[in-house]
Amino acid sequence: MKIPIKSGIIYFDIIQEFQKLKLSGSTKKVLVLILLFPFLTGNWSCAAKRNTEENKIVQQGNKIIPRTILEEAKIALSFYPELEDIEIEFRYKSNMKNAFMQAQPKLGNLFKGKKNRSYYVLMSNKFLIENEKFSMAEVPSEVLIGWLGHELGHIGDYRDKSAMELLIFGTRYVTSDDFIRKAERTADTYAVNRGMGNYIFATKDFILNHSSLSDSYKKRKARLYLSPEAILALANSLDDELAVELEEEPEAETEEES
């Protein structure tokens, strides 16, 4: 039986560590056989391999990121230089209902002041909506970048709120659809203003038009979030404003010289 390369490497590393232990030869052999048993019987689970990869994290300064999304998270973070000094932990969480990702402050330091506050971006590898499963594996890279960028937009919005304002925010978020609409559109706008328009557009287009998510979930997203067309229009307006600013700069320099 052919052992998957990544899984084989993981097991090889574990076996090497066992070899270093001060155990009898027979005990070591038994432990090695126990470790290899899933491979030898063909019962090694794909889910187990995925969980192993998810649990691998990379420390990037004050950012903690699962290795499975490292590149996408780094790209999304590159659009938010203002979050460079903010501690953010990207973490997989089970049993997330009706959400693929959520950004929230860590309760442990919520009241320690804005500068000392840290945040989670919680992610579900897969979630169940109306008996339909949706998996992280179905998400293209550019869509994942946009999804992460949207959540970072929430953190950008949270950053300037007091602890009491965040508590009120959380209460209103779970009790008012109108408030959810405002909060989600604020996060979308925040991300687009940081230059992530193409990624946010890709994410919304994927959710509404190309994913296997249920129709009711798509309708809820369409009702509460900016549409792909609105995102495109917002991004284009920002491009137009930037073009006008660039055209005006040489004139300003000429006036200063004269």
C-alpha cells in the first residue's frame, strides 16, 4: 500500500521521537506497529489527515495562522497595514452555525484597552445548512482571500470601539437583521477601501452563483451583504477617485514651483 507523502512524513517524525525514548526494543516495536496499523489496514481517514494539517499553526509575529490557509491569510493581511501591531489568531472551530467565518475580540483582554486587545478569526472547515454540507475544500484561493479580507474588515471596524461599544455591538448583532446588514456592509466597504475589491467581488460571486450552498443561505447573504455589483461599483468609484488625485498632483507641483 502506498502511504501518502505528507502523512508518511508525520508518522516518520513521530517514530523517530519514539526511537529516542529509553524503552526496551520489544516495546518500541509494539509502539511502531500501533502507529503504522492504520496504514497497514488501509483505514487511515482522510478526515484525520485534514485535522492534522489544520492543527499545524505558524506564528507570524503576533499572528497565529493554520498552515492550511497561511498564504491566503498573508495576502489578506497585506492589505491591512494598520493591523500590523494587532494580535490576531486564525483558528478552526467546530459547530459554527450558519457561518463560515467569524471575527470577534478575545474576551480575556477585551477590557485592557484598545491597543492591548486581540482578536480571533474563527473558521469552520465545513458546516451544515439545511442538511447540505459546505467544505473549505470547495473554496478557491482568491475566494478564501476575500473571505478572510472581509473578516479583517470587521476587525478594522472593531479596533476603534470601546469594550462597552463592542458588547453592545454583539448584542445588537444577534437581535437585529438591520444591524447585521449595516455591520456586514461596513466590513465589505472597509475591505474594498483597502484595495480588496476584486477579492471581495470573487467571494460574493462564489457564494451567490457558484457554490453548493442552499438557496435560503444565498438569499440571506444577498439581503444582508453588498451585492457583487455594488462591490464592483464601489471599487470602480475608488479607482476613479484615485485617478483624479493622480491627475491633480502634477498641477499642484507646478504651482509650488512657480
